[in-house]
Amino acid sequence: MNRVPLRWRLAGAFTVVSAVVLLVVGVFLHARMRAELDSSLRSGLRQRAADLTLASKEGTPDLGTGTLVERGDDLAQVLDARGAIVAGAPGLTRVPLLTPEEVRLAARGPLEIDARDVGDEQEPAALLAASAGGRVVVVGASLEDRDEALGKLDGLLLIVLPAGLLIAALAGAVVARRGLEPIERMRRRAEAIGADDLSTRLPVPIADDEVRRLAQTLNGMLGRLETGMERERTFVADASHELRGPLAALRAELELAQRAGRSPAELRAAIGSAAEETERLVRMAEDLLVVARADAGGLPLRVEQVALGPVLKRIAARAAAPLEVHAPEGLVVTADPLRLEQAIGNLVDNAARHGAPPITVRASREEDGVHLEVLDRGQGLPAELADRAFERFTRGDTARDRAGTGLGLAIVAAIADAHGWDVRLTAAEGGGTSARIDVPTDVAPGDA
């Protein structure tokens, strides 16, 4: 069944449902017509029985077969209390239509018999018996006309219902095909989209239905894939560009060290420069690993209660520029201590490299959580960097300072996202740049 195309499965399901509906309609029509015919037949029997009962009561005991013939009662009998025939229509003068038990029942009240074979030809008929003084009158009506009418109806239904079912099946196939055409167009377009061209979008149907919402969802997914692929291409290009500089410098220093006639001092300088470039490569590799883990959603965290005072003291001890620390005693946050120290340290390094002293780190507890701020007094944040300061390899100068990797703030953003923190750079009052990390009290690390 799963190998059958969807359009044929839909058409088949529509046909089956239509067949059930048409069958129910046919059964209902047959039952309804039968009920109407039976109701009309019984109504006629009651009227005839009432007339015959009245005639039997008013006509004295001499009511006989001749009187029934004159009245046109071709299917009637008059029985005495014992069930013997008093009068009967032609062909009904020898055998009583009722048994003695039925005669006793009819004497107490009207008795209806739905079908019984009567007469010399034993034709099915409906009977109605009623008390008429000391007698019982029985009238009947042949069921032949009713059965003939029902047979004609059934014959008509046997023609109309299959034709209706065929029309419903064809209509279901057409509707299924038309309904799946937008999906087929989307499939053909999606088949033509390659990894090298994710700018193409799927056609969106005009009708506001599930297919349109599916197309919009898939187009949104393609947009995210395109953004991700473009971001990865940019990342690879920037990483290649950043790695090219220290590798070229390292190669140049090693080539110079290999030249003949170099003095010990020159060799030591070349080796020292090569060591610096190697250290920069190591730092860049570590930073790239952190960013890659953050992109994959797997930046590892070892969360615990961390006292901010010792962390800020360690950062101040190894800072390249004088650092002022303002933090109340006993201030504690829930975080990964290594990642917390790395994030604050990167903000301090960024302020030292691109700002101007004095550099200040403030920590405070407020109602909504703990706030950490790194403030410098440099030229301030350039307007063109306000929206992309935390992107990878973003720098404030076009010369690309060789001392940094361009990943410091990107790592800060990754650490903040992993903890569920908010981080931002703004222009400080009075000049300089303010880098702020907000640690809310109602967000647990890992919720982001």
C-alpha cells in the first residue's frame, strides 16, 4: 500500500467513502419508500375495515358474498365468533383468512398481519382484522404493487449509484491531482536546488492552506541554511586569512634563522619571534574550537557556585594594563568558573587593546540579577561596529592588530549564550566603551 502513489491513495479513499455514502443513501431511499408504501397500504386497509365493519353492523346478519362483490371488496371476509366464513370475496369462500386464535385476538381489538399468502394463487397480501359486533371482518391488499414499485426503485438505484460512484471516483482523482500539483512543483524546484545555490526558493501557492504554509516553512528553512552556509564560508575565509599571517611570519622567521652567518642574538630573536607566532596560532586554534563547539550547541559547561572576588583578582593580576576592580564581598554567581573567567578576561583584553586607561571592572547585585561591566576611556565604540561587534574576526581597525585573533568578543557571546546571559557593548557616558554582562537570577545555565 505504501508503494502506491499518494494521489491514487487519496482518490481510492475518496471513492471508498463515496461508495459507503451512496450505499447508505440507497438503503435509506429503499427503506423510506417501503415505509411510505406500507403506510399508505395500512391506511387504505383501515378505511376499508371501518366501512365493512359499519356495513356489517348496519346491514343485519344477511351480509353475504354478493354484498362484498357489490362493494368491490375483492379481498375480504366476514367470520363469525368461531372463525367460520359468513361471507367472502370470490376465491375466499372456502378457507378462512384467520386462525381461531387470530379470530379471538381480533375480537378484542384490531389485528394487523403484514404478509400472508391468500387465495387460490397464494399471492402475498397484508391483512387487517377488526371486530364487528359478534363477527370479525377481514380486509386485505395485495403486496404485488408494492413489491413491483420497490423493484423498480432498486433497479433505478443499481444504475444511478454505480454511475454516481464512477463520477465520484473520477472527481476524486482530479481533485487529488490538482491538490498535489503545488507539492509536485515544490518537489521539482527542490530537486534543482544545490548546495552551491541556496538562494532559490520554492513556489508558494496562492491559496492560504496547509500547502502554502509548508512552502513558507521550507523557504524559511532554506533561508536559514543559506545564512548558515554563507556564515560558514565567511568563517572559513576569515580563518584562512587570519592563519595565513602568523604562518607566513613563522615561515619567514624560520627561513631567516636557517641562513648562514646569523649571530646568536639574531637566532634568539628569530626563535623568540617564531615562538610568539606559534603561541598566537595555538590561541587561535583554541578560540576556533570554542566557537565551533558553540555553533554545534555543545559548548561544555561545568556549572557551580563561583565567588566573583577571586576571579576578578586573577584577571587584574595578569591584565596588560592597570585594572580597577569594584565588587562587593561575597558576591556569588552560578556559572562555569573557567568560562566566566575567560569571558571577563576577553572583555578586559579588548578594552586594553582598543580602549584607554583607566579600565574598570564593576560587579553589582540588583533585583533582576548580577551585572558585570568592563569600562574603558578610549575613543568609544564606532557606529559601524555596534551591530556586529560580537561577530567573528570583527575588528575596529582595518590594519588588523596582530596581537589579537578577532575572536575574543565572539567567544564572549558564545559563553553568554551557553549560560543564558545577555551581553552587549555600548558607548559609555563621558567617552569610552562599556561592555556589560547581565546574569539573571531566573535563568539557569544551559537554558539558552
